[in-house]
Amino acid sequence: MEERTDHHVRFPSLNQTLWRPLQIKTKLSLSPKPSKNDVKKDGLMWPFKRRKRADLARAISSSQTDLRAAPPHEEPGGESCTAGQLQACPLPRGSPLLISTHLERIEMVSRSADVHEQLAMSSEDINAGGHDNTQSTLPSPGMYKLDILLKRGHNLAIRDRGGTSDPYVKFKLGKKEVFRSKVIYKNLNPVWDERFCLPIDNLHEALYIKVFDYDFGCHDDFMGSAYLYLDSLELRRFLDVRLDLQDSQCPMQDLGFLEQAVMLSPQNGWDREVQQQQSQRLSEVHKKSQLWRSIVSISLIEGRDLIPMDQNGLSDPYVKFKLGNEKYKSKTMPRTLNPQWREHFDLHVFDEDGGVLKISVWDKDTGRRDDFMGRCALDLSALSREQTHKLELDLEDGQGQLVLLVTLTASAAVSISDMSVNLLDDPHECQQILNKYSLLRSFCNLSDIGIVQVKILRAEGLMAADVTGKSDPFCVVELCNDRLQTHTVYKNLNPEWNKVFTLNVKDIHSVLEVSIYDEDRDRSADFLGKVAIPLLNIHNGEQKAYILKNKELTGPTKGVIFLEADVIYNSVKASLRTFETPEQKYIEEESKVSKQLLLQNFNRVKRCIMLLINLGSYINSCFEWESPRRSICAFLAFVLVVWNFELYMVPLSLLLFLGWNYFLLASGKETREGCVQAMEDLLESENEECEKDGKDSDKKGFTDKLYAIQDVCITVQTALNEVASYGERIKNTFNWTVPFLCWLAIAALCVVSLLVYLIPLRYIVLVWGINKFTKKLRNPYLVDNNELLDFLSRVPSDVQVVQYIELKTEPGQSPNKRK
């Protein structure tokens, strides 16, 4: 025993000496991403350093040690040891391969690190030149299956008083738990030997593994965590992986490690060869778009006989569509195996042959990862263009069918060109477009309403987003779900693009959004400004300077952009499209709770309600004879209208109201600037109040904030109570809750029915109006009332019915003993 101990003590010192340089590099590669201030301090060379460290981490990361190394070395004892497990692998004393084996392993990993370092340096040289032609070694996107064999743990952390732990392992993917192992009680070297399989649709998402100590009735203790990076796994090969557990709170503490075997394999029908991918400088939200060849219109109709995934024998299915880089997710249909979606959307086709539309069905689960229900693929090249196809697609790896309506249409109008190549400047091309959208062709291809041509000329005085006091601006043009982008002008606050974009118009009421971003290497683009222009507000051929606004389009920001736009459309098609469902925008920011937005919406509703209240007060003032002249005019108008009223007068009065407002606007006597200015003042005051609240938030006490919230809650509570009470009182009027009131309602309805049957309606309204106008004259001190509301106030609401119900005593129990 002593001899073996001596060997164990001597060997780690040699191993530690040999591995020290690589461990230092590994810690550097596992360091977190620098903050924005650190980036400014390091200068513009930080992205290259970060890329070099990332490549080195892929080679020698402690959490995935042997993912790219040679097969594990077999020892005489029958146990395999990877290159990352040499410190923990016991070897028999006196083995001649002891030193040589370790040196060979270290040399092999060192070569791997050197190779990756050279690759990183070469990528730095390429990136420094402004071009990136590297090829990605990651598998192409698709559906994959990850087989995991959780073997054992070694030297785990002690969390119980007895010097042991009750460990179990959680596996999380995309912030959702996908598997939990069994609990091994009172063991720091547990053996699980559990195998499970996970569906993977994104290889760039790391598998997060956490170990906990189970405590009955208490919060489980954290024992360490590690990441398994899926994009570094080899396909169709079981790899033994050692994951060193770490705790960010105690980075130097030894928490032990886990042993497991993993294999990543493509699903049947989704296996594709490794393809070349261009590196992207921007994030996925702001990535550069290319011109699409055609548009595929998809109507998701229904699903049939889907597989049940929940304990109640049902599912909550939704469908994911993917065509190239474009994605769409349908709404979730709760508790059904035969969902009816009835959704319509469009996707852009960039491949000339059409590409493959990938469809997968998932079951929505709250609090954990959604369950996979099946998939299918549709080859668009097999579909004929300009024709609607009804397809019933069988789901693979599951059961059931999906019913779709698919139409593949050409998109000839979409283009990006320089100022020298302008479509509308050519008289022949311009005449063809005018003929295409003339009134004589109003009923040909109703979905093609027109085209819009936008000239992105230049911008001036943009905001400086970089440390150097400059920006790298590029411009993005969006029309609903169509998105095109200019090139980037580097280190310039007054860029000139001089690009011409041509887009199809599907709805003349769409809004053209032009945004400017600052391009940042390896980071998401910084927002510089934005303008929104409704297509109906565009004046053809007019070059105009637009002041940039903030993201919410409520206030100005620094900079001006110069644009020129032309819209050509068919008025008949545009009019018919107005009465159809507008196109939904797929890429939208998720709604968040905002005090400013809540206050803004509250004030908007308040303005509408106050408008109705003021209108009611004006009418009531006519009845109250506050102004005799106004009341006499209102009385004469009421008598004339009621005596001569016909049904066609309702739309005619609305038409006269529109005509009168148009006359006021045309003559300049009234403008819309007053309403717009009022809304601008409202938004500006709200912004100032929010800024003031932010500055004074520390000064305000908790009690003041609580009282402010209490006032708002009381107002909302009272309004909801009134609305609910009147609705319940109307219901209780007809269900004989109070028989006396029901008999009274029967008598009143009989009288009203008899009067309406015998007397024309205009006479009844005329008598009611004369009584309303002369009531104040006949009795100046009469208190005005509303008979219908007074009757409903006598009917109890559901809450009052429960309050008035009589409690019954149980048999054999005295009422005095009731608590």
C-alpha cells in the first residue's frame, strides 16, 4: 500500500509539470466574454484574440477533452482513458509505457493546439483584410439525434453532514430540462449507467449539465455544472467524454467530474454532407439578405390523427416551417389531436430549383422542453409554378398528417441595383409597368397590387457608435416581411449608398421602414436611427430628407437620411385588398411589461372615453336648456329628422360628415396638426415623466410607490366591477332571480310591444324627445334620471346573490356551535 501511494504521489507532480502550459491556455479560453468597456480598452484587436482563444478551447477544453483526439488508450485493466483523463487514470506501477504514453498524449494534444492556433492566426489575417472565406466544419442544419450514456461520477463534492452526498444529474437544452437521472444515495462516486436520446434541431446550442444533491423537503444543493458543445461532436461515433464540474462562485474548488458517452447522428432523411457556410458579421436578426427567386405561399389548414403526447391522451401541437434561413412558427392549438390552424404566410425562395421545405410538429409543454411529434419534408422543385397544390403530408417519426395549400409564384419585381441602372428611368420598362397595373388589368392576378422603388441616397450627421468616433453604417429597407440591405460604408458618419431597391406591393396600406445600423464584428449591430413611411404618403419622384427617429418612432435621434421613392399600383386591386386580412409580420420583438407603455395606453383610452363623455355632456346641456338658442335649434333639428327619417339617411349622414371634414381641410380652416401635436405632446410628457421617475426613483419611498400603484388598481377595480355587475344584472333579469322584477319586466315589455305594434316608431321617438326637451321647462327642479338603468340597479348581481343567500344548518348541529 505504501509503495503504491508513493507512485501516486510522484506521478501527479510530473503530470502537472507537463500539462501546466496547456491548462493555463484552457483557463484563458474558458474565460467569459469581455464586457463592452473591456472591448474599448483592448482596442479593435479584441475580436481576433477572442477567435483565437475560441479555436484553442475547441482543441483542449476541459469539458470536452477528447472530442477530436485519437481513440482512447486501452490499459491492461480493460479501462479506457482519454487524453483528458490521464490525471485520474490509475496505471500499474512499473509499466514501461507510463512516461512514454503520457508524453505521446501531451505531444498529440499540443500538436492539435498548434494546428488550431495556426488556423486561428490564418483566420485573423483573412479577417484583417476584410474578407472571410473560411469554411465551416459544422454539419448543415437539420434534425439530429443525440444518444447519451451517463456512466458515473468521480470525487463529487460533499454536501451532507455525514461527509457524503445524494447526487443526481439534470440535463438542460435551451433553458428547459430534458432529462433527470435517478438519485444515488450517499455516494461520492455514483454509477448511473442511464441511457437516453434527445432530438436536436440546433447544433449551436450547448447541452447544460448540472449536478445536485437531493435533500428531502429542502432546496437541493448545487454540486457543479458543465457544458457539452454539440457542434464539436463527430457524427455516428460514440465518444467517451469527461466533464469537469465547475462552480462560478468557487472557480478554484475541485468538484469532481462526470463520465459519459455520447453519439450524434442525423435522423433518417435528414443526413446531408458537410456544406460550406460563409461567416456572418452580424447577428441573425440583422444578417444580410439576398434576392429571392420566388415566393412560396403556404396555408396551414389542419392536422389529422396526431400522436398523443400528454397524460390526458391529447396534445398541444404547433408546427415549425424552415426554408433556408427563413422560419415560421404557427400558433399552438391546445388539447387536440386534430388541430385546425387556418393560417396563411409567405416564405422567400432563394434557390433556383426551389429548395426543400422542412416541417416539424411539436407538442407545447410549459416548464420543460417541447416534445417532438413528427416531421416531413417538401421538395418545392417538384411543384408547378403559379398553381395552388393541396397536399396531405404524412409525418415521419410519428403519426398523422398535415394538410397544406402551397402556391409557388415568381417574383420578378424584386431587385437591387445602382443609380445608373434604374428600372423606372427606362421609358420602355416604365411604360410596361404602367400597363401592367393599369385599370384595364384590374382583375388579373389580384394579389399583385403594384411595386415600390426606393432610392437610398445618403445620410448625414449620424451617431458615432464606435470607440474611434466613427460608425460603419448600413441601411435596411423593410416592407412587411420583405427585407433588403445595402452595403456597409466603413468609418463614416456621412455615408453615400446610392442604391435602388424595388419591391412588390402586397398591400397599399403597408409601411416602408428604413433603418440604419452600425456594423460590429462578432456582435449584434448597433441601432442608429429609423424612419417609417406609409406607401400612401409617398410622392413619386420627390427627393426628401427624413430626420431619423428612435426605435419606438416616438422621438428624434441624431442624423438625416435622404430618400426618393416611387409607388405604382392598381387602385381597384388595392381597394379589394383593403377588405382582406392584413399580412402578419413574422419577425417582431416580444412584448414586455413597460411602465411607460402602460401609461401611454391608459392615457389613450382615457382620451377616447373623455371624448364620449364630452359629447354626452353637450347633448345633455341641450336637454337642460343651459343655452336657450342652442336648445331651440337642437329641438327643431330633432323634430325634423325624426318626422322625415328613413333608413338611407344613416350612411348619408356619415357621408355628409366626411364631406364636411374634407371641405374644412381643403379650405385650411381645420387641420389634423392639432390632433397630431396633442399626441406628440402626450408622448413627450410621458417620456419626461419616465425620465424624471428614473432620476427620482431613489428619492421616492416605498410607501409613495405603493400608494401610486394602489390608486391605479382601485380605479381599474371599480371600472371592472361596474361592467361585470351590469352584465350579471341583465342576465339575472331573465333567469327569475327576483320574481317581482321579472313580473314587472313582463308587464313593461307587453306595454312596449303593444305601443310599437299600434303606433309607428317615429311617433314614439318623437314623443320621447319632446318629453326629454320639455322636462326641464315643466319642472326646473326635477332630478334627471334614466329609467332603464334605474330598473337594472334593483336587480342583484351574482356577488350580491351569494351575499344574500341564507345558510342552512346541518341536521343535528346547533346554529350556536357554528364557527
